[in-house]
Amino acid sequence: MPVSCTQSEYSNARLRLFREMLAVTRDLDDALTIEEVTSDNLRIIDSLVEARESLIAQIKELDQRMRAGKDGEASSSASAETAADTDDIGDIVQELMVLQERIDKKLRQHRARTLDRTKEIRKRRISLSGYYNKYVASQPRYIDAKK
């Protein structure tokens, strides 16, 4: 997109980016629906998060370009098309917020499950450590004083 653009071009580009972000966020929500996160799922989730971050950066850059272009000129009134785009973006932002809450909840659940699993593994490792230590395994645990 050129450095300076019309209000309509700006609104259309911004709406397109927000729609893309909504689609990626929906995919991320679906990806987190799985019961157990594996390395393959983690790669997918990571790529979706990166895609969202890229879209957010593009929106910020677009906004900065538009602000920089408006500094030297008087702002004109928004057309009906631009107002409709703004309403659409508002609806998308509302849906993004709902999806983000669901994503946050799923991430907390996955984190809690992972922490529980980690605690269980540590307990098992500690309980089995005596069997793997040759010195401890060769020494009797209880000494019988009776002969």
C-alpha cells in the first residue's frame, strides 16, 4: 500500500486485515479445543499466534501511515462506506474479544493439566529413585536386630 492513501482505501485495507485476524483467531480457538497438546499441535498453535501477531503489526503500521498522512491535511468527513467498514470492524473486535476469552480459558486449562502431569512425574521419579541408585538399593532399609 502506498504511503498516502484515501480514507476508503485505508478503511478497506484495515477491514481486510481485521477479517483475516478473526479467521486466524477462530482457527486458534479450534486448535486449542484438543484434549492434549502434542508437539505437532504446538507447532500449529505457534504458527497461528505468529500469524495473529503479524496481522496486528500490519494494522498498527497501516494506522501509523494514515496518521502520518493526515498530519498535513485537514480531516474530511467519513463517507457512508467508511462508516460501514468501521461498524464491521467494531463487530469483528467484539467477536475477537469473546474468542480471546475462550482462548485464555483453554490455555489456563492446558497449563493446569501440564502442571498436574509435571507434579505426577516428579513424584514418580522420586519414588523410583531408590531403585536406580546402586548404593541405596544394595543397603537394607530395615535392620533386623533379632538373630
